Amino acid sequence: MLHSLLQLGDKYFMWNEGPMIWTSDVLIVLTSLGIIGVLTYLKRWNWLWKEWLTTVDHKKIGIMYIIAAFAMFFRGGMDGLIIRAQLAVPNNQFLNAEHYDQVFTTHGTIMILFMAMPFIIGLMNIAVPLQIGARDVAFPYLNALSFWLFFFAALLFNISFVIGGSPDAGWTSYAPLAGPFYDTGVGENYYLISLQITGIGTIATGINFLVTILKMRAPGMTLMKMPMFTWSILVTSIIIIFAFPVLTVTLALLMFDRLFGAQFFSVTHGGLPMMWANLFWIWGHPEVYIVILPAFGVFSEVVSTFSHKRLFGYKAMVVSMVAIAILSFTTWVHHFFTMGAGASVNSFFSFSTMLIAVPTGVKMFNWLFTMYKGRIQFTTSMLWALAFIPNFLIGGLTGVMLAVAPADYQYHNSYFLVAHFHYVLIAGTVFGVFSGLYYWWPKMFGHILNEKIGKWAFWIFMISFNMTFMPMYFLGLMGMTRRMYTYPAGLGWGPLNMIETIGALGMGLGFVVMVYDIVYSIRHPEKDLTGDPWDGRTLEWSIPSPAPEYNFAVIPEVKGIDAYWMMKHPKGQEPEPTKAVDKSKIRPIHMPNNSYRPFIISVAFFVAGFGFIWQWYWLGIPGLIVVVIGLFLRSFEYDDEHFISTEEIVQTETAAGRL
Amino acid sequence: MQFLRKRWRAVLIFALSTLMLSGCGKIVVLNPQGPVATEELHLITWSFGLMMIVVVAVFALFAFMLIKYRAKKGSKIDYQPEQEGNRLLETVWTVVPILIIIALIIPTIKTTYALVKPPSTGTPVVIKAVSANWKWMFQYPGQGIETVNYVVIPANRPIEFQLDAIGPMNSLWIPALGGQEYSMPGMLMRLWLQADHPGTYVGRSANFSGRGFVHMVFNVIAKSPSDYATWVQKVKTTAPAMTMADYQKLTAQNVVHTMTFSHYIKFFGPRNNSMNALYRAPNS
């Protein structure tokens, strides 16, 4: 009895792999019990269900995205630290090849798809409707579904660590290595199916925000009067809609190979393994811009706000973003110049890649000149935005160096490449979301984050970041390739690797200090009673902090770029009383109802996904049937909206001091 | 701030001195040992130089803005909150990057086309490099011999590596001699390299191919033409011919030591080597 139980444990829970797995098991069980215990003790189950799990409010969904992104940052960061621990010294035996392969695979996948993406989507959920003067997104119900699909996909991906084993073919999951012949466990299935599920959610988000921005702007806000962050999200949404279906198809093809014996990417039977690299990067390169353009949007807002000056070159900013979006679909081959597609193909893709530097450079100089003749205020949010400029520049310019195809033959897959993409993704996306977090936090929670602790977190993280990734450029030139689980002594790689590991610990410390800042600020809140703590320029600062459920009691009228700034500083007139709400204009507000279905459908997706991963069709197929039933019932749901009465609005606005 | 600036400097000095200690001579890409690597280094230096122009310009502007326009109490500096653009400036920073890219793309295209041709006029030596998880097999069709996990080449003659793979993709990279190219199953590729002098250089697979990937390291031994001829003769007369058992061991998924054969069996059968997958470390 005990023996067969242990056998089951070995088969499904990898108990034979030793203490690391056992510790994880115990920690997971304890954490889950802890959460359940706290919720029960504080009698918060009802609150959790009514206020959060069933909500369709874009602000709450945004907050949940960001909380999940933080959790995933922690997981992905731990993976990163484990990688650095293994590589700190030559010939290290801390991890074996198999475990190391799993760790770098989950590090990359989580950081891109389950950290960067939800963090960006979280910020866009919070800011976009408020910036355009809307009461919610175009499809609030779909928005909730997007979130829960992401959430359960992330959960599904993460449980692979303790149930069945993590994927181990790299976040790029190249075939045929990731195909059924070379990767026999369930790990790769976890990768394929959880990415598939979160991808569906992301496509829905893209459609949702495209429609929201095109159809729901306040009167007077033409496209060329939109805030730059909203512009960046519009462009990002379009990229998502074009790029993510490619990922969906690609993942499905490899899934057919793995689950049903198809031969799309196999070595034998006429499969074409190199096609995977092409398809993956046709999605993968635009994906890079999906996570970087919103960060560009954040920087535009933050630099302009804290220079107390208009954004320099608004039109050029828009045009360059659109140019980047178009070019992003024409450069995918630069990820594998070394596949030897021929001189003409490589020359073309070298050129198209270098071209991206032009619009990016335009944006860089526009940010710099936004500060020209401004009054720069060094808040934490601004520090992240400022640090972006030199650090991202290094990443971007080494990107141009990598675009030189013949030189790339020497950089490719070396630590030079690893350094490059960490410089663009951390200095771009991560600095961007941190900047946005400090910037919009008051709008989310009604208090600002402690600036002193925030600045400590910034300096620790930023300096450590350079310590971690700058040496990698040199290691690459010294011949160290990525994804090596260990390296011999005597090549001179040891000291640089040690510096990197110390840097990585510093980044971990910076993250902890930032989390401490959040905890500290919640316990000692510095309340934002004005709704406009930064002397902001766009509409989200014209309403109270935190934003009321319906966002705007009266939809504002927009007269130009930086609508709220114009209300505060009208030309040739006395300033209008900008904060007061005109009581006579208040009408009942039409809002969507909460719904439990997005949550249930996503749980069903999770169950179905788990079934397909293990090829337990008795579980997978019923799961999918529940999904279909959920969608079917949604089609016949007619009573899904309500009105907020004038009295309630007056009450809320009076409490916020607006009436 | 003062404290932080000091710390920055300390970090920088520490990093630089460690780099010096670790020996610049070990930055193999910057010390090319053959015409291909030299040509690639030229492009690396050229692109680095062009990029430094941008770095200097942006860093200088960045520092200028931060110092001059930071908000101070009672500051009387020029403050123009409504300034929204400047056509001349915007044209400058669109045109200058385009010029830089033109300066970069021309040599890039030239070299890209040059590298698909032999690097020099000598008679090329053809070596078929086959990756099979997790080892490199080097077959010499002209000589009929095969080496495993090391390769001997004559110095000063162009080497035509024909890349093939059994199983997943790998990448043949000998940084001292030049850049890499993928080895792919069923897709024969060609990589031209050449060594200027006799010597030993390190090569490895640069594309992740599973658990044993890190063991796909090999030495490239460049010999003078006469030494090379002697070596070929010696292999032909003293090394064993490849047996069927050797063949099976080599095409299976495993890690092996260096080997030498006076005669090799041409590759046949499925390009999958996972059927008899047995992972063995080299010292087991």
C-alpha cells in the first residue's frame, strides 16, 4: 500500500528527486492552508468572491493583474537567482543539467508571458479608460475572462514544478528538441497548453482595448489628442491582434505533434523543424514590441508630468510608434541569421532591423527634449523613467550591433545576446512598469507610495542590474554560450560570473525593498486627497483617488492634448474650478453587472488544459464541454447591467469633496 | 547622492580591474586567428564606433538636461511649459541615424556576401561536421577519415565545413576562427573558416540541444600543411576503421570521448537518435 503510494508520488510528484521538491510541496501546502485560514478567520470569503473574483471593473482587474505579475516576478526572479547560484563558480554541482534546463526555461517563459505581459495589461487596464474619459472598457465581461484565463494559465504553468516536471527546452521551445522524440515528459505539454490558454486571453485583451480606444473616448478627444500612453496601447493592441494568432497556431501545431502524433516539426516523415523557429519569431519579435511600447507610453507620461512640460514632438512620437509596429513584423529572421538562409535574406533582415533604430532614436531624443526648458522633479517614478534612457540605450545600440548579420555569427546565442535582451527588457519593460506603478498607485489606492524607500529600491535595483548584465557582454565575447549549465575553470569566466551573481542578489534585494515599500505605504498611507498628487496632465488626475466605481461622475469635454492640464491652465482666462462637478449634469450611470462566469469558464479551461497535458481525455474533454456551456449560457444572458442612481453618485462625489 | 556616486565609481573600478585581471587576451572574439574572424571583428569595431557616437551624444544631452533643468527652489531658469517641438531638431535626429545606418549597412551587406565564399584562394579542405546529440563528428570525404570531438585542419587553407545533424539543431562555433552556423537535420549548410597559424582553438555548440549540450566542446587543431599531411597519413595507417558498433554508439544520444577512425560509415537510417537514448557522462 505504502509502496504503491510512493510509486505514484514518484510518477506524478517526482518525490524521487529529493529535498528541493519535498520542500516545495510542503511550502505550497502551507501557503495554501495559510491563505484559506486567513480568509476564513477574517470572514473574507464573501468579500473575495463579490468584490474581486466576479468583478468586471477594469480598475480591480488591473490591480489583480499587477498582484499576479508581482507573484510571477518573484517566481521568475527566484529562477534567475538559482541560475546565477549555479553559474557563480566554475564546475558547480548545485544543479544538474536536467534541473538547470528546467529553471532557465521557466525563468524565460514566466518573465515574458506571466510577468511582463500581465504587468503591462494591468497598467493599461487601470489607466486607459481613465485617460480617455470612459467608465469602463468596451467589453468588461470579456476583460474579466482575459484576466482569469491568464491567471489559471499561470497557475497551470507553475504547478508543473511539482506535478510532472517543468518544461526544459528553453522558452523558445525549438523543435525538434521540444518534439515528442526528444522531450518525453509532460513538461513541454505544460508549456504549450498554458501558453495557449493565456494567449486566448491576450488576444481578447487586444480586441477589447482596440475597441475601447476607438469607440469610447470622451467628446472632443480626437486620435491626435489622446494621451501618449493610450496611443501606445492602441498600437500595442493592433500588434497583439496580428501577432498572437500566429502563436496560437504554432503552439497548436506542436501540440498536434506531441499529443496526436502529427509530423509538422519532426525530423522524420517530412516534418520541417526549422519552420518552428520562423513561426515562433514571427510572433516573438512583435511580442518584444508588445511589452516595450506600453513602457514607452509610460515614459512619455512620466517624463512630461515630472518635467512639468508638454511632451516634445507629439506627432513624431505617434508616427514613430506606428513605424515601429509595422517594422516589428519584418525582422523576425534576425533571431536566426545563423540558420544560413543566404546572403540576400540576411542582408534584408539586417537592414529592416537597423531601421527600427530610427523611430526609436526619434523617441529617445523627444524624451530628452521634453526635459529641455522644463522643471525636472526627481520622484521615484521619474527616476525609473530617467534610468531607462541610458540603460535602454545600451541595450538598443547593442541590438543594432547584433543586427549586423556577419557580426551576429559571433554574438549569436552567446552571453552577448543574453546581455542585450536583458538590457532592453529590464531597462525598458521592467523600469517602465515600475515607473508606471509608482505613478498610478495613488489612482489605484488613494495614497502614494513612500518615496524614500522607493528611491532606495530604485538605486539598489538599478546599480545591481548593471552589475548583473554588463559583464555578460564580455563573457559573450569570451565565448560563453547561453544555456550552459556549467563551465570549466581556466577560461577566465569565473570572476565575471561571480560579479553577476552578486549583482543578481542585489536585484533581489531591490525587489524586496520595493515590496517593503508597498507594505509600509499601506500601513502608513500618505493619503492623496486631491486626486492629483503629481500636478498631472491627463484626465485620470481630474477625478478622486482612488477612482470611484463609475470613474467620471460627468464625462469631461476634451479641448486638446493634455486635457486636464488645459483645464487647469486655460489660455487667456481665469482658471476654471477644475475639480468641482456640476451637479445639474449628473445622470444615472449605466454599468455592467458582476459575473461569476469568467471565473468558472477559466477554471474549466484549467481543468481541460490539465487533462490534455496528461493526455487524460476523460478529464480534458468534459472540461472543454463546460467551457462551451459557459459561452452558450453567456449568449442568453440578458440582464447583465444596472444603473447607479443620481443620489448615490452625489453621495460619493460629496464624500470626495467634489460637490 | 554623493555616497551613491562614490559607490558607482567603486563598482566600476572593481568591474574593470577584474576584467583586466581575467585577461583581455581571453576575449577570444577580439583576438581573431583567421581571416573570417578578422573580417567579422572589423564589422564589430566599426559598428561599436558608430554606436559610440550615439552614446556620447545621448549621454551628454542627458547629463545636460538633468543638471540644467532640475527643479530648484526660486530657480529663474528658462521654463517654457508649452514648448511642443522643433522641426529642425527633429529632422536632425531623424536624418543622422539614417546616415549612421547607411554607414553600417553597406559594409554589412558586403561582408555578408563575402562570407559565403572561400576566405582565400588556397585549395579548400572539405570537412563534414555532423552534430549528433551530444558530440561532433568530423568526416573528411577527401581523405576518408573521421575524428570525433576534435578536428584537425591545415593552417592557411580555406576549410569548407559542411554542416549536418542527426537529431536536434546545434551550432558550430569556433570563435577564434569565425562566427557560427546551425547544423540542422536534413538541411546541409556550409561554413567557411580558416586559421592563420598552427595552434589549438576551442569550438563548441552554441545552440542548446538538451542535457548533454554543454559537453559538445571540441578542440580545433591547426597544423602546418606538412604536419597536417603527416597526421592524415598516420590516421589512415594506425587508427581503426569504424565498426557497426561504433556507428551505433555515435548515432545514439550520449556523450563520448574523442575518437579517430581511418574509415567511416556513411550516415544512413532515420535522423532521430532518441530511440536508443542513453545518457552517459564522458567519465562513466
